[in-house]
Amino acid sequence: MRTDEQALVDRLPSLALEEDKYKVRDTLENFRPEDLADAIQRSDLEIGLAILRKLDAETAAYVLIELPEDTSRSIIDELPDTTVAHYLDILPMDDALGLRDSLSPERFEALLHVIPDQDAQEIRRLLSYPENSAGQMLTEKFVEVGPTDSMSDVLDLIRNTNDIEFETVNYVYVLSEDRHLLGLLTLKRVIRAQPNSLARDVMVEDVITAPVAMPEEEIARTLARYGFSAIPVLDERGRMLGIVTADDAQQILEEAQTEDVLMLGAVTGDAENYLSLSVVELVKRRLPWLVVLFVAEFFTGSVLRYYVGKDAGPNPSGSLGIIANLSLFVPLLIGAGGNAGSQVTTTITRALALGDVRTKDWFRVIRREFIVAALVGGTLGLIGMARVSLPYVGWQMPIYLSLTVGLALPGIIVWATCIGSVLPMAAKRLGIDPAVMSAPFISTFVDATGLIIYFEVAHRITSAYGLHF
């Protein structure tokens, strides 16, 4: 029967105040952990914490599993050791490693002595691998057989082993006695082969693998590229350590993509649930980049002051009139340049993230973007000239202004596009996240440099007409 979600949410505050924990457990025993987690997430943090403290350790652990990771991490330190130990025990091993960041080293180590020794040893092994590497993502729960095992033996192994012992049975790995990977059997091959066929005769020997030190994003993209549900991880000697599954890889990619989207909007920090962040945390995420961009805008003001604030020429009224006319089109030009730069920055950053473009392709990218920018800029330049000077559809302003806008627009767009394509690749080359070169950063940079192009073109055009400003 479907749970009345709102009724459960409304009932939690009174249960949180209930002193008899057994009464709370009796009331909630028929609710699924998923429903309890959803209700807790929609309630105040203090209410959710009180409910979890009153539940038995096993039930509370399964509710924690269903909560968003950032929510569970924010309250885990407030829960009793018995609950946290159950939670640690049922967590996937790669997720269990992340729990140590939310607990003191002493408490995390103490919990390892509470959970089953086999699980504790596996966690310690994973901790020995480089941070954010394939080693810390892997699980040791995979199906392994020897080269002389028959297909009948393989099927018996799968049938007679507890479900929790294997993360997936889609792939069966054929290992030598010294645990070197010899080949792979898909479940489809096992079922279709003759029962007495040997693993060495049925297996696929050309297996794509990942070294234990491979960065987590790279292994996630490898899984996505080939469409595997899992990929074997080998140590430096070629011995199989475990597998990384597609669901873990998908989570890594989603977090990386979310962080890139946030960075493109000039927001720092990890991918976390929005409602779990306090006002102070939101300020910390947004303020640093806004301060940087605000200071960078001073450069734009300096450019305007240099060109517009200079002493007027022999005819002050004429100079001020030229400046006033030129100022009308400043938002148009720097807006077009910023938009063009943001478009290409977003495009190249995504291409780098997906592996469609590599840093060695910089010249090819620049050449393509230059041609695109020239065509786009030329088109916008013609539209701008028409808008400035033509009767009926335009403002019928002086020809020097029409030429200035018509020539400056392509220059600004070509410049913005080239900068917007180069900076993400340069950042990638230097080992910096390309998303750092976010759209707001590019827009701010192009604002100032675009003004220089605009006013330099204006100086030359007006000088050719015998005018000065």
C-alpha cells in the first residue's frame, strides 16, 4: 500500500518529542526505509535526527542509506556508534571510505573494530590506494573462476552463493592461481555454452582493464565509452583486485558534471543537495568568485576612464557628442562579445570533459572557431551597421559611427571566441579544471578587452573623418 507522504511528514514532529522510543519504533515499523528517508528529508534536521536516534540501529542504518549522501554525512556524527557501525557495514565499500571525512579519525578507527573483520580489512585495503582513484572505487565482490572450471561449475557457483557476495553476475572473471586475469565470461556466454565446456575455451581474452591508480573520472568515462556494467581493476603486477561498477561510475560522472555546471556559473564547492546547505555555506560558495569578478570589472572601468575621460579635443562639444554616441553602443558590443565567449567556453569545456577534444587539438579548435567567429561577427557587424545608419529601420546616425560598430563587432567576437576556446584548453594543460574558466570569468575579461578594441577602432575611424575625441 502506498504511503501517505504528507501524513508521515506531519506526524514526525510529535514522534520526535515522544520519550518512549519503543512506541516510536512500533509506530514506524511498517514504513519502508525509503519513505522514512523522504519524510526526514522534508522535515527539520533536528526532527530527523531525533527520529533516527529513537529507531533501532539496523532500521536507522537502512534509512541513512536512503538519504542523500550529504544529508547523512551532516548528521552521522550525532548518532550513536551502534547505528553508525550498522550504516558503515551495509554501505558499499567505496562509499564507506567517504564516511571517514565526516567522523574523527579515532571514531572511524573504533568503528572498524565493531564491524565484521572481513569488511574492516577491505576498507583498510581500499584506504591504501591513492585518493580519488580506481582503487578506492572498487569492490572485491565479483565472480571469479579458474580456467579449468566448466560452465556447469560456473552456474552452480552463481546459484549457490548468497546475493550479497556478488556485486554483479553479468561478468565472470577467469583468474590464474596467482590471480592474474586470463579472460572474461559474460553470463550470456556461460548460459549458451555446453555445460562441460571449460572456462579457458569460452572466455574472451581481450579484456579492457583499468590500473588501480587510474583517476576515478577517467575510469568512469571508460565505462561509459564502452557501455560496460563493470570493469576489472588490476594492480601494478597485473593481478586482479576487484571491479568498478557502472552505477558507481555514473555517480562520479553526475557529481563531476554538477560541479562543472556550478563552476560555469562561478559557484565553488562540491555537488551537494541545495536544501542541505546553510545560508553561510551558500555565501561561501558564491562570494569568492563574485569578489574576483567584481575586482576584474575595475579594469573595465579603467578602460572607459582612459578613453572617455580624456581631455576633450579642440571642439569640446563635438568631442562630447562623439563620446556620447559611442557610449550608446558599449552595452551592445561588450554584450555580444561576452555572449560569444561564453558560448565557446561552455562548448569547449564540455568537449574536454567528454574527451571529444584534447589539449593537443588546440590549433584545430582555434582554426575552426576563428572561421565560425568571422562568419558570425561579420553577420552581426552588417546588422549593427544597418541598425546605426539606415533610415526607417535604423537610427540614422553618422557614417563614422556605423563603420565603427560594423568593424568593431567582428573584431570583438573573433577575439572573444579565440580567448574562450584557448583558456579552457590551457587550464586543462596546466592541470586545472577547465570549468574554472567559467562564463562569468570570460564575460568579465571580454568586457574590458572588447572596449579596447571598440575605442581603438573608433579612434582610427574618427581620425580618418577629421574628428577627435
